[in-house]
Amino acid sequence: MTQATERVNCAVIGYGVFHDFGRMHCRWIDAADGLQLAGICDVEPAARERAAGEFPQVGLYASVDELVADDDIDMVSIVTPHFTHADITCRCLEAGKHVVCEKAMATNVTEATRMVDTARATGRKLAVFHNRRHDGNYRAIEQTVRSGMIGELFHVECCEESFARPRNWWYTEQARGGGVFFYWGPHAVDWVLNLVGSPVVRVAGQTQHRVWDHVDIADEVRAHLWFESGATALITFSWVSAIPKPLWRILGTRGGIEDSKLGNKSGAYITGYQEVLVGAAGQGQIRVVSVDGDERTEQMIDYLESDWLTYYRDMAAAILRDKPLPVTGEEGRMTVAVMQAAQESGDAGGQIMEMSRYV
């Protein structure tokens, strides 16, 4: 750690992965107060060459072994396929590094628990990169719910649907990717758990595999969640929905919220996500209905600014000033537990799973 300027020396593992995720992490770290991008690790020479051209000031590492041996690195962001997360995370923690681990945190609860336990044993900080809580549409939804405008929340639906051929890569391989619940599920499950704010007590899953035979995972999955508060949720991901539902439908005792994406091709890809550090507000609107007795009012509320840089600012504060982590390892593990329960329920024909089996 650079004591004179109180900056955390950071490295990113996985620069050349899909969607430029590694590069995005580098940009966010480079721009966040309190953090300094000091290293990039990738096993592919071409990825290291590209990283050297875009970030010439940083050190390059050809293996995790090289990186963990460097005592000057304080924090590591792991941006590798999620079936590799547990082993790499534990190696970095045991080497004395703080860790930010991309979602999905792991492919099962056992791995996630090992990661959490290793962080506790080493006294290092472990955070999971659920930064999509800072999407402008989600921020507007969360602010509206917290304001009490729709009363007590009792049902949430989050649906990412399209009719589109999935790519054939590790993400769509059951053995390595974990299934569809682990493809888009980390976003949706984290959003819903954070929004409801009550422990999940039961989960049921449903799966369909009817159209896309070039991949061995389901075409459509649904997860039904029951919460301790009595609230319920339905999370859907589909590649075979010719008539998609709204991304969000949220019901409260005094109103409701709908986010229909309003022209965005996909709620999972807010415009500008890969190009800017902070996205402009007003890329869309949520529909809010309020009910007071016989009086019903409706308004459209603009999306807030998408501030994806906030996550790394919060991580810097957690390391330098012992502030709360942006998303804890325990929160990441709960998301994995819900996805695993839904997957196993779907495999068992929709059997209701008690979450006490998983956490």
C-alpha cells in the first residue's frame, strides 16, 4: 500500500475475457480515489500485449503464481470464468491480498463458503462484484421503494426475456457454467434480495429446454422465492420468449412499479455500460402507480444516473478506513445459494427447497 498518498495497489486477473470485463475493471480502478492500478494478469500473451498498450504504467503477470508472489499488490480483482473463482480467490486471500471477486461468486455454496471462511481466517476483505446495484433504472426503483411511495413491498417480478440464439461457450455449458441460473441469475437474484431485504426461506425452480439444442442448458428458467416477511418473488430468464414481460413488476400495499426497458434492447445492458464510468441519467423511465383509498395516481420517473464507479470507491473506503464493504462475501454466498436451490429444484421437477439446506 502506498502510505504517503494512502492508495491501495490493485491488480486485475483476467484482462481478455468476454465483454471486455477485465478492461472495464481496470478503468474503474484507475479512476477511483484511493485505488491505484498496479498490475494486470492474464495467461494469454495477446491479452497481456493489449493490456500493455492500454495501461503502459502497470506491471504484467503471466500467471496467478507470479501475481500472488508480489508483496506490493494489496488488492486483486478476479475477472475470470466463475468456475475458477474459488481457487483463485483463496490463493489470493492466503497470500495476504484483499479480493474483489466477479459474480457469480462461485458455482455452488460449498465453494462460496470456502471463500468466506478463508477471508475470515486470513483477516482479508472479500467483496463480490454485484455492481449492477448502481444501474440507473435499479437505483430509481430502489429509491422509490425505500421512499414508501408504494407501501410495503409484497411481490417482485424480475424478467429478462428474449427470443435469441445463445452463444456456444463455457457460460452455456452446464458443467463449467453451472446452468442458466448462473448466467443471468447473479444480477437478478442480487437485485431482488437487496430490494426485499428479508431472508429467503424457500425456493422453487422450473426449467424448459425446447428450442436451442446446440447448448446443453435450459432455454428458460424460473425461480420462485418466498421470504420470511411473507413477500414473494419470481425471477425469469428466457431465450424463447417471443413476447417478453417487463424487466420489473413490483407490487406494494399502496401501489406498484413497472420498468418496461422503454426501448433498451435488454435491461441487462444499460446503454453505455462498457464505454463510460458514469452513465447519464434519463435513459429510460419507470412507471409508478400510487393508490390512496379510491384515488389512483400514475407518474413516470426518470432513471437515475448509472454510477458504476461507486463500487470501487466504496471498496477503497472499506480497505483504507474500515468502512462497510460494497457487497460482502456473505451476500454473494446467499445469491449463490438461491441459484443452486433453484437449479436443483428445477432438476427435481419443481420441488420446493428449504433454504436451511443451503445456508
